[in-house]
Amino acid sequence: MRIIKLAQSWSAMRSLLGIIFSTLGALLNLSIILLIIMFIFAVLGNQLFGANYNKYQNLVDYPHLADLGGELPR
């Protein structure tokens, strides 16, 4: 609430807040593009490296059957 009162009396603060609020739309678009890129690389990584971890699925489901000394791949 104090920031709004300060922005009303201080012209530089008012212009800065106007600039910040005007860039929120572009920031939303950038965030959506970033999420799409992250999703694409997650799917790509799963397709490329997912087969390497299939042999550890039983270890995750049944840890008492582990013959790896209790270590998971990292």
C-alpha cells in the first residue's frame, strides 16, 4: 500500500512501475517458451537414456531383491 502512495507522489517510481507492469506480458510468453523447451528436452532425454534404467526397475519395485550392494545408478 505504501508503494502505491509513493508512486503517486514520485514520478520516477510511477514510470518504473509502469515499465515493470508493461513487461509482464512478455515475461509470460518467455516463461511458456521456456517450459516448452524443458518439456522437449525431458522427452528427448527419456527417449535417449530411458532404456539404460529399465534394468533397475525391479530394484525400485522390489529393493529386497537387490544384488548391487544397495546402490542405485546416479
